[in-house]
Amino acid sequence: MKKIKIGLLPLYLELYDRISTPDKRKPLEAFYAAVAQDFRRRGLEVVEAQVCRLKKEFAAAIRKFETAGADAIVTLHLAYSPSLESSEALARTDLPVIILDTTPDYEFGPGQSPAKIMFNHGIHGVQDMCNLLIRNNKPFEIEAGHWQKSDVIARVIRHARAAQAATKFRRSRVGRIGRSFAGMGDFAVPPEILKKKLGINIIPCDCRGLSRVCAAIPERELELEIRSNRRIFAVRPGIEKAHRRSALVGLAVRRWIEKEKLTAFTVNFLDVTRASGLPTMPFLEAGLGMARGTGYAGEGDALTAALVGALATIYPATTFTEMFCPDWKGQRIFLSHMGEVNTALLSGRPDLVEYPFVFGEAENPVKPAGCLRPGKAVFVNLAPLPGNSFRLILAPVNMQAAGRGTDRFADAVRGWMKPGAEIPDFLAAYSRAGGTHHAALVYDADMFVLSGFGKLMGWETVVL
């Protein structure tokens, strides 16, 4: 799991510097340093900034955070700070904003020194700023409490974890092999809207160029890849040729991902043909790539591929999947796909099997075969809505073991998912919410973090 990096933004009022001596600010600068150190002690990387009072200072600090690759901005009011000084720069940045609403002193009753007002009145600066962020349509999260006498720092860190996914999503670079599957409308969003509304960049693949990369891969590298696969999978006998061509295409796809700095990729299997220059469908690399944290979705679906890639940043146990068949009797849903799955999530040692590719003029690939491991997970879907808006659908589920001696799907990618509601109610609610047929499955996820991810992206978030 990637280390969280935050930009800690200190807010102050320039007027106070004009009417008092510089020494007045020293206790608040020490408070800022102590909060920064507390975040570091808890495992975060903190990018600090000079105390900000005026528009140009806020703009410079936020540029510093962006350049440093921060996942989020955490604001800390050292005193009242007029919102028009900070709100423009905060609304303009793509970085998520998390507000830490706290003060140095825990107690402020009748016995407190009046001199302490100067050091503990930042809360009305928070109120001023939050109103402006809302009016500027800038999503934010806020947590309040004393920084030492409550769990407010821990709550902010959970939001920062969500912010990691939001920032990764907005920086998505999704490679697409082939076109979006003709006629599949639920995930179809024009590339210009994906870019404008979500920050997703689509990078088309030159399949003939990829074919040339295949031809240039050294034999030794190919043999090492095949050996690595044999350690991961139980390789079925008689599939050596298919394994070799799949490993070769997989290495070429991997080089393309590295060269283009892709966060995810998607493949339309109908566009994988000999004529295209890509000899076989890269099922194997899709699964191995997800195990390494690269997002994936089938059929040219850049939207879900970006979602899988972003979620994998904070939860490596994430895979692309689809609901295939309802088990009305068993009150569960059969999950599957043609051959793409995060190989690290399959129970036991998965098989590697040859897949009879009947969808076009391409050679047979190999693919992983296995059952998704049992455990708690969240089924996550990003649904396009009218007006180029989006809804994040979250469904806590239990993944169930197939059971010994009863699983007749030995050559398939599969899993059985039991939602919290009865299957008829769940399926109806999912479709009423606009859920698409492509989704992510995330094991051991924190619903607080996933909901926060949706909120920081500015999406409506629905829990089923």
C-alpha cells in the first residue's frame, strides 16, 4: 500500500502580523510543527508550507503541494483566515481538500486566560472557508476535535487514504487496445467527457507497434517469464505454444504500460486479430497486471479500468469483475469474466489453461482459472448518470468458497458473492441505482474510505 503524502496548509490572517510583533505567531508555528510531526509519526509523508495569509501565498503553497505529488491538502487554521484569500486556489486545484478543525488547547472554559483567544479561534475561519468551498463546488471532507484528546487525526488519515484513490483516479492514464465494444452503452462515456469531468486520459494502442515489440523481446526474458508463471500457476499439460505466445504478448503489453506510464488498460477482445498485429488476447497480462496494481476492465471500458486502478492504489486486493448469473436458491450471485481476474485473489494455486478463442482470427491464449477466495469484500461500481454526472455504488458482500467436490467450473474465472440483501431485492436496487455490468470487487475495504473517495470526487454515493 502506497504511503500517503499530504500537503499541510497553515492558514492565518495578515492583519495580525501588521498589528502585533512577530513573536505572537511563534506558538502557532510550533503548533503547526507539532501537528505535522504527529502525522509523520503515524506513517504519513508531510509536505510543509510557510504560513499563508494572502492569495499569492496560498497559490504558491498549493503549487508546491502539487509539484511534490501530494495526495491531498489538509488545512489547519492557526487563527481566523478570510476565505476569499484561500478559496480560489483551493477550488482550482485538483487535489482533494480535507479540513482539520482543531485548536492547540483542549479546554476553554471560564478559567482560561483571555490571552488564549488569539491561539484558539480558528473555528470561525473554518466556517468561512467551508461556505466558500461549497459555493465554488469544491468537494471537501472535514473532521473536528482536539488533535491530542480525540481521534480526529486518525479520522483525517482515513480521509487522506480516500484522497489517494481520488487523486490517482484524476491522474488516470488508461491504455485502450481496440475500440469500445459496439452497442455496450452503460459504460460508454465520450473520451472528451472522461477527460473534462474525471481527468481520465485515454491512450490508444498501436497494435502493429506492439507486434514489433513482441518480435524484439529477447528469448531469455521470455523464458524467465514462463518460469515465473510456472511458479504462480499449475500449468495444464499440452499448452506450451499457447503459453509462450501469451507470455510474449504479455511482456509487450507490459512494456507499453511502462513506456506510456499507464495506470490501467482495457482490451476489446473483438479487435484482437492477426490482422490487427496482436496475435492473441492478453488475458494473462490483465490478471498479472492487476496483481501488480495496474487497473483493468474488459471490452474497451476505460471508465471501470480507471476505477480499478484507483482502488488498487489503496486496496491491492482489487479485481475487475461482472455479475453473471443469479443463484436464486443459494441467495448468491455468480461472478465471472472471460479470462481476466487479479491472479493474487484466487484460492490456492490457480490453474493456467488454454482458452479456445472463437471470437475472431486470433490464436488461442492462455488464461488463469480459479475461484475468488472467500472473505469480506465490497462490490464497487461507477455509474454514468444524466448531465455527465456519476454515481458510486457500494455493496458490502461476502465472497463464499465453492465447496469441495461441487465446483464444476474448473476452467473458469469464478466466484460466488452473497450481498447483505436478498438477491431479488439486491439486483433490483442495483439496477434502480443505474449500476453497470462492469465493476470492481475490493477485499477487506473500509466503507468509510470508499464513501469518502466518492465524496471527494463529487459523486453521489449509494450504499446497497
